[in-house]
Amino acid sequence: MTESQVLIEVREVGKVYGNGVVGLRGVSLQVKRGEVVCIIGPSGSGKSTLLRTLNALEPISAGEIRVLGESVHDPRTDLNRLRARLGMVFQSFNLFPHRTVLDNLMLAPRVVSGVKPERARERALALLAKVGLADKADMHPGQLSGGQQQRVAIARALAMQPEIMLFDEPTSALDPEKVGEVLDVMKVLASEGMTMCVVTHEMGFARAVAHRVVFMEAGEIVYEDAPERFFTAPANERLRAFLGQVLKSA
Amino acid sequence: MRSNPLAGRAGAWLIYLVVLGGIIGGLYVATQRIDYSWNWQRIPQYLISNEGQERVAPFDGFVAVAEDGHSLTLKEMKGSRSITIRDFDELLVGDGDLVFENDPLARKRGLVAGPLLVGLWMTLKISALSLMAALVLGLLIGLGRVSRNSAVSGLAATYVEVIRGTPLLVQIFIFYFFVGTVMELSAFTAGVAALAVFTAAYVAEIIRAGIEAVPRGQMEAARSLGLSLPQAMRHVILPQAFKRTLPPLAGQFINLIKDSSLVSVMALTDLTKAGREVVSSTFSPFEVWFTVAGMYLLLTGLLSYLVRRLEKRLAHD
Ligand SMILES: Nc1ncnc2c1ncn2[C@@H]1O[C@H](COP(=O)(O)OP(=O)(O)O)[C@@H](O)[C@H]1O
Ligand SMILES: [Mg+2]
């Protein structure tokens, strides 16, 4: 693969929070176009922090991050433009409760990209159909189930036609029976060649969809590998212990 | 029947009426003991009077009345100006009279607003104008309070502290005597400005609380979609904050109407000042002040009614 296909380049990134807590230490990671990278690890290991530094929701303390050819934490970077090319899906959906589902999808295209209302509407309806919620366009988020809300949130991110999608534990807040419908949407995205970074505890999904799985612990990337080896014969003691625990509790 | 909820409500109403009646009766007995003679019949003329409207002389001059008595011309004494008045019912001067500025010339009969109603209108105008100014100023300062720029948030916090830490009456004096003089403001403008500046501090705190009550994830979601900070504020945060701030804002604006009575210390005839003037000409302080209180209650009651309706409408969507 050529250099130009690297969409995300994290180099020796450190992050210390204002209260002195270390979020990341010396993290390096590369994600190429079309790649699906899953990030797993115990709670508090820095998975969210890493994801949130990618679109500068969190500033970093050391190192450099390049996304889509731009230096994310360079003050000269037009962050709003960069963020528009980077979709993000949150554990708690974060839909805009005062707007209808359709308006949730149309807001950013209209306000940020200046898309004409008719065009934005068309695109929003097409995306809702894609996530199986065409009939919910005029509802408010509060009227939907968790699984439906998360699918709307994915559609909302897709409405900006991003080149990369970031997912931070997208199914962790869902009732178990709703997890599948969200993962299915994500599988479709992956099969269409979307570049994705997914923080998840869904080992089945990671194993089936990811090109690479990354294990984090205490702010560091401890191990990364192709899913096959990662889950069956990882060359790392701590990952084996973690997987043993997770599989036992599952 | 103890378990009947209707009986419970009826009982509560009964107690309410008995206590209220007791208080009113007590007031009546109390005024009996000080030998106060009630003159409620004097009050209506100060709300609406049928004395009609007087036309007064705009300058010193001599009057000339037309032969049919239906028009009057005033010629300036030391100049060449002259005016003619035709629209009147009753002459108050005679042909050839010398009158001075502000002397009454003629009267037009009919119903006109009495001093209390004029005062109410002034109170309404002052309150409405300062309300709008306080909303705008309060929004800016509230946004300043939540700014990540510590110079901006520090300035906004200082504003709130200073305004909330000093009495409104003192601020009104400062606006009237200092700011008003320096900037050559009319008493009206100074009064509106003082009330707006005062109320804005409270509005700012209400708006800050409203913004902070919106979950952090809302701002993050908006920013992750590429919205700038002002865009996220305008389209995502403020609409959600507004709903939460409506009840406390309404309370603040009811306070504003009541606080506006303090501007009567300036040369402004608002409802309270009008009340004082009417008292001094009727010697019926009890009736006048009860009437004035009732008129304030009408304003504040109307406002809370409107806000409740707006809240209901917002709750639906
Ligand atoms: N806003 C914050 N302020 C201070 N510390 C934080 C903040 N967010 C996360 N942390 C800390 O940083 C570490 C990594 O957190 P996080 O990235 O959320 O972990 P994960 O997503 O893997 O559970 C944890 O110790 C957490 O307590
Ligand atoms: Mg997390």
C-alpha cells in the first residue's frame, strides 16, 4: 500500500488530563483507507481518549496525529472542515432531542456544508432507509428505542459523507436484544469499504469484521494483530488474561 | 368520607376561603379602629377621567377668539408665531387675554386615561423595554460566563457579582445621577438602562445554568459533525437551554415589573409615582395603594399566564 492511503497516523501521542491523570502514553497507530480497526481493552485504558484525540475533541500533550493528511492538533488546521470529514458515533447516542430524526440528519449538512434543504432532505431520507428507519423521519429521538437511536446517530454521521467513521462503544448502552441491529448497520458500512475505528466489547463483531484488532491497557497500545491470531493465539500475556476474563464473564 | 378526593379538595378550598376571608375581615376591623373613612368612589376618576383634555399655550401670547366662538388664535407676545385651535368644546380664556406658556386655553370633553392608567402605561413601557434589553445583554453575559476564554468568563463573572452585590436602588441613583449626567440620558433612558443592567445579571446566571444543564455530549456531537462553536450554540445548545430557562426567566421578569417601581425615585411618573401623586391629592392612601397593588398584580398575573401558555406549547414539541 502506498503512503497516500494512510488516513490516520498517530505518532507517539501522550495525553495528560488537567487533573494529572494520564490518558495516553506513547501511542502509535496507523489506519489505512478501507481498514476496520477494532480497539479493545479494560475500562479506563484510554480507548475513548484515543478516539477523541483523532478529531480533536481532546487536545494532546505530546506527539502528532495526522488525519486525512492534516495535522489534527496544529492550531492552523481548519478543525470544523476536518471534523466534517470524520464521523463519530457515541456510546450515549447524543442525538439532538429538540429536533426530529430528519432534522438531526439535515442539520450539519445544511449548516456546515450549505447543502440545499431539498437535497439534504433527500439524502437524509435515503440514509434513514439504509439504516431501516425510513418510517421514523418525523419522530423525536425520545420516541425511539436505544437501538433505533443509535442507528439514527450513525445515519446522522453518514449524512456528512465522511471518509472515516469513529465508533466509541456504540452498543454498550443498549439492551442485549438491540445490539445486533446496530452491529448489522456497521457491518454493511464495513463491507462498503468505509474506514472505521471501533472501540467495542463485541468480540464477535471484531473477529468477523475487523482487519486489525488493537489491545489497550493503562493508556498504552499493548498489542495489535489480525483478528484471527489476536483472538486465538495472541503473543501477549496480558491480552490472554484479559480475553480469558471477558470470555468467562460473557 | 375521608377517601373521597373531591371531599379533600373541597375541604382545602373551604379552608382557603375561610383564611382569606379572615384576613380581609381583620383588615376591615383594623381600619375601623383607626377611624378611617373609606372613599372608594374617589378612585375611578384617577383611572379614567371624564374631565377631558386641556390644550395649553405653547408660548406666551395674546388670545383672539373668533366671533362664533369655535376657534381660537394665539399670537406670540415677543415673536411672530401663532397657532389656531378649533377642536375644543369649552373655552377657558377670553378674547384679548394675555396667557403664559402652559396656561390652559381650552378643553376637549371626553374620557381620557387618568394618572393611574398613565402610570401603568409608563410602568409597562419601562418594563417591556428593559426586559428586551436585559434578555440580549443577559444572553451575551451568560455566554461569556461559559466561555473557555478566562478573560471573558472572568469579566462576565465580575459583572454578575457587582450587580448582584449592590442594591438596585443604589444602581438606579448611580444611573440617574452619574451615568445619566455623563452620557446625557433622559430619566426614562436612565431608568430603562438601570433596570436592564440589573436584570441582565440575573438573566445571565439563569442562561448559564440552562446551558450547563444541557448534557456535554450534545456539544461534542455537534462539534464532531463540523459545527463551529457559535453554530453549535445556536442550533443545538441554546434551543435546549431555552426550554429549561423559561420558568426562571418568567420569574425574573415578574421581579422586573415589581422592581420597576423603584424608578419612581427619578423624575419618572410610573405607576408607583402616580400612586403617590394621587394620594397627595385625594388623602385616600389606603384605597390608592390597594388599587396600585391590584394593578401590579394584574400585570404580573397576565405575564405568568402568558408564560404558562408558552411553556405548554413548548412542552408539546
Ligand atoms: N475528562 C477527563 N478528565 C480527567 N480524566 C479523564 C477524563 N476522561 C478520561 N479520564 C481518565 O483517563 C483514563 C482513560 O479514560 P478513557 O479514555 O475514558 O478510558 P476507556 O474509554 O478505555 O474506558 C481514565 O483513567 C479516566 O479516568
Ligand atoms: Mg470509554
